[in-house]
Amino acid sequence: MRIARGGVIHETNTFCKGLTPAEDFRQLAGQEIIDAHTGVRSYQGGVIEAAGRHGYDLVPIFVANATPSATIARDAYERCATGYSTESATRARSTPSA
């Protein structure tokens, strides 16, 4: 079974003043996700480990992550959404179906 992995992770604290800019998000795509999180005790690392344990073919798409902070700025949201959409389309074209 093939499972796509992607998303935007941010804990928004509305009591924080200001906005969380795009520069605060660490953005990874494709193999970068696997390389950065394999063997790491985190939710990303757990997804990778569980997929391997159960024999799933994990297709890493795009992940953007920022530390908990203020509401996400509009341009940060748009950059993350564009990155996710672009990478999804790229992976769909380049990843052979099972």
C-alpha cells in the first residue's frame, strides 16, 4: 500500500502578538523528509518507522513545520500551500504506481 505523507504543522497561540512569517517554517520535500526524520523520536519519525514496520510504501510529499507562535501570516500560509500543491503534483507524475 502506498501512503502519501505531507502537511503543515504549526501550533497557533492567539495570545502571541504579531504573525508567524514564512521564514519561521522549515520546509522539506521528498527524500529530505525521510533523511531528516528517520530514526528521530518525533511524530514524523514515528510515521516513517511505522510505515516501514507495516510494509507500506511511504511517498514523502511536503512538510512545513514551525515552533508554536502567533497566527500564521497570509504569505506564509500561501507559500506552504503552494509548496504542498507543487510537490504533490511533482510526486504524482514522478512516482510509478504500484
